[in-house]
Amino acid sequence: MTVLLPRNAAVSSLASALVLLCMISFANSLIPPPSAPSPPPPPRASSSSSSSPPPSAAGGTTGLSYPQNFISKIMAEDVGKGGQEAIVTRFPPEPNGYLHLGHAKSICVNFGLNEQFNGPGNVRTNVRMDDTNPLKESPFYVSSIVADVRWLVGEAAFPPEVRATSGYFDEIHECAVELIEAGLAYVDSSTPEQMRELRGTLTEPGRNSPDRDRPVSENLRLFREMGEGLHPTGSLTLRAKIDMSSPNLNLRDPVIYRILLGATHHATGDKWKVYPMYDFSHPISDAVEGVTHSLCTLEFEDHRVLYDWVLDSLVANAGHAFPSRPRQIEFSRLNLKYTVMSKRKLIRLVEGGHVGGWDDPRLPTLSGVRRRGFQPPALKAFCERIGVSKTDSNIDFGDLENVARETMDKTAKRAFIVTDPLKVTISNYNSQSPEVLTVPGHPKDPSFVDRAVPFGRNLFIERGDFFDGDSPPKGFKRLVPGGRVRLKNAYVVKCDEVVRDESGRPTELVCSYDERTGGGVTPEGEKRVKGIIQWVEAGTSVECSIMQYDRLFNKPSPGSDTGDFLDDINPDSVTVLEGARCEPSVAMDCLGHMSAVEGGATHHGELHYQFERQGYYALDSSSTKDKLVFNRVVTLRDTWGGEAKSVDGATAVEEGVKERR
């Protein structure tokens, strides 16, 4: 059915676009009203202890599928040993910053390998906040981390509860007392400088602290006084008594508790004056939760002996009982070229004003890549492809972009957008009202709903698709004076006249169209037009802004030449294009999607498109009902690995636009 829009219809806002599109939808039944998924439940903090059962399994699937690797082989060997029936893993971030792509690999490894052994619908991966440092942590970061993990693994695979090390502070403190009573921990009054001097080096053994042989009763008294706030911050520490001559410096009587007076914890308030160190609280928390395999990156490899010592000493020497005896296994971390993932460097970028915040779409933070429009399936597929090993590697950022293209090619609805509009008037289009063309929502997937695209007398095309001269570049197949081009999914037009301003710059093209060429038809006996370009109808298109994002750094290893990574910031990492025009179906989608965002059911970047012949884009969180903003996620092709190929004819064929005779 063909629909004629009201004469002189014009769209000045998204609200107007909604009215017009509702008319089209009513007549053609092409655009269903947007529906929103059920909102996720709010995060819950758990105060579980060893007396509570481990959290129940999540009922959904992660969508991850890792090939066999050294960790999965270890897990396979462990399943069935000692009555072990299920694999339990965990992801324990410290809530003192934003998660980044390196954390994404850890999340995927923990959730993916867990599901591989336990099966879909039985994912047993705990999310635990390692909140042992109240000076740097906040509930703001907790909420951010929960949102990131839930977004990446999916609501169905997210655990029923969010846990925290602070929920085990009582038991961890009890474990410290047990080590003191067993003669395996002592209170030390050494200053940090004295500790460094006594610790020794990699080639020289350490020396005992003068306090190492304090009587147990005195250690118990001092540790109790530390907890009561009777000693200043930094004056005393509790140290494990292991071996000051060990070749592994982590075993040279490490500090396991320190005093932090005046530090209010975001979860426990002012209850505690002493806080455990990570190397002490981590294995205990794992064991309390029933974790079977504690997966972490290679920088913790030298800490594994301390992990084992803590648990073995508490069980064998102090008689402590845990639900499980976890096994720590290390794998290589993710390193990406053309970016930085050091927390210190990310802070410099944000606080120095080099980016627009922690969710800047150029940053490798999960908040940033989510806002930019990267979709969870792309990150999961990327993590699967880089695999699990003990070998450090530096992955090219282009590998992530390629995976994003592959995934978004399948999931992105197609649409027309013109970023630098040039007016086109179809002089022989007699109707004063636009007609509405039925265009596939996705040329490769018929399950996508068709979209309604108005076509009329006044159009916009991309200024770059018109060559104003007598000698176009070799291979140029688009519009030239006197030449013909096909408007994608519409008609063939011929440029009859060029209207210019006082400077000679083209402001309007007066064209004629061949009504016989609708729907990709080439009339019998005529030569097929090779050039195909996108377009929008002027009166119904909606103005929007385009953020053309690129890599934040122009060197694979930022700072490798000068020593300062800021020297290699790419000055062209973002280009803002104002005044772009998108087809009205996009405005309709955005209005419905933003309503779902307001209800907490989704986020802006989940709505994504392939803007044909432009790239893959997602709705930005700064969008409003009066102004749409889109972020470029990736280009259609990799432009960093070499010269980009022409998209004149190739894209048209790739998108299934074939002319019929």
C-alpha cells in the first residue's frame, strides 16, 4: 500500500516525527509499537557467613563457549574428586573504580568456564565486592560494577545476590585470632621503613622483626586493643609468621591486618578500626563461599603460596572449618593496543580533562564501551577468541572492532542517515505529498520488521556523493552533473541542474527521476546504473548529531616513544557532526527506546543501527526527545589496517541490493 503524507508536512522535532510515523504505521502496519523488557531487580548486598549456604545457581545462560584450555582440563580433573559435584567460581572486584575491558575477560572466563561444567541454567559464579579498603571505596562504584557485570553476562546468568568481603569481616577477624593463638601471627610495631629494611631483597634473606617472638597472650591483647581503636593508624600491624628467609618475598611475614582509624566503611560504617589485607581476606572469602576454583590473572601467581598457606594453616593448625578448599589458578591478563587500562592512567585521562568522564565512549571502561554501543555478544565473542592461556599477548584493538562488526552485522537494523546534507529536488515528481516505500529492516534476516521510508519531491543526499566537476576520480560511481545514480531502495535519478550560492558552492541539485526504476528495476534495453547512494526525504527526516569516534591513541603502545602516554592522544579521536538527518523510522524507534530507558528496562546503547554506507552506530545517553545523538561504534571496514575500500558498489551488493531486469 502507498501512503500519501499531508501536504507541506515538516518535522521540526521528534514529537512531530512520532505523529507522522503513527500515521504510516496505522496505514501500513509496518512499525509496531515499542515494547520494553521487564526491568532487572535492584542489586542486593549479602552479609552471608560460613553458616549460610552458598548462593543458588543463576537460572540462565551466559552465551559463552570456550574451547578446551588448561583451566578447563584442571577443572575436569577436579570434578568428582572428594565429592565435588559442581564448579563454583567468583569475580571479586574492588569497588574503588570502574571496570574495564581487562575485567571483561576475567568476567567471561569465570562465568563461561563455570557454565561449561555446570551447564546452562546452573551458573555458580559469585560476584563479590572486595571492599577491604574504606579509604578508596564507595557504594557508587558498587552500583557501577553491578551494572557492568549484569549487562555483560545477562540478567538470567547474574547471581541471585551480590556478596561482599565486608560480609565476612567477623569470620576473617576470628581467623586472625586463631592464627595468633596457634603462634602463626604476631603484632608488630615496626614502621614501614623498618619493614622494608628487614624484608631483604630477591638475593638476600630478610631478618626477623624484634617483635616476632612476642608471647601469644601479648599479641592477643595488642590485637584486641587495635580493634578497639586504642592505637594510632600505622603504629601497629598484624603479621603472619611464615619464613623471613623464603625466596618468595610474599612469604616473608606479610601484613594481614592494619589499623585505619576514622575510616567509615560504606557497608559496615564505623564498626571496625582494623581491616584485613587482600592476601588474607581473599582466600578466606573464597573458602567461606564454597568457591572451588579461584581464577585470577598472572600478577597473582607469586601470591598463590600465601593463598595456600592461609587456608592450610587455618585448617591444619587452627582447626577452622570451611565449606570448600579453593584452588587458585592464574591466566594471562588482557592487553590491548591503542589504549591504556592502568587505573592510574585512566584517572589521569579523566581528571586531566582529556576525556569527558569515566563513561567517555573512547575509554576502555565497560561504562564507556557500553555507552559507545558495543554489545555484550561482541565482547563475549572477543574474549572467547583470545582464549585462556598463561602467555601474555598484546591484542590489536582492531580485533575487537572486527568482532563488533561481525556481531552487529547480524543484530543491527538498517537505516538511512545523511551526515552532510545536500538538497535534491525531483523536478518531475508530480505529487506534492511523499509516498512511503516498504524497505527491509535487515536485508539478510527477514525476521526484522520492514520499515517505512518516505520518498518525495524534496530529498537530502550526502554532499560527498556528488562530484562537482568534469573529471571525477577513477572509480567514482556516484552522482555527477548530467550523470545518473540509484537512490537505494527507490529510483534512479539524473542530475539536470546544479544550484550554487555566491561562492559557487552547490546548495541544491535539480534532478529528474525515472518512475520505471522503482524497486531496483532496470528497464528493458537500458544500461544498469552502478552507483547506489543513501538518501532521506527532506520533510520527514529528523535532525540529529553524530559522534564519529575513533581510537583514543594513535600509537599501538601509548607513551613508548616519549615516556608519557598523553603525548600519543589521537587529536581526531572524535568528530562531531551537527545537522545530520535520519529517516523518520529511526526517530520512532528512539522515542520508544528512551521511554524504556526511563523505566530502567534497558540502556541507550542497546538501540543500534547500521547506517547504510556509514558504519555501525548506537543511541547515546545524552539523547533527548528533542535531539538525537548517535555514537559511531565501528566503521563498516577496518580503516587502520590499510586504505578503506570503496563502499560505492560493494556495500550495495553486500546489503542485498540487486537491480532486477
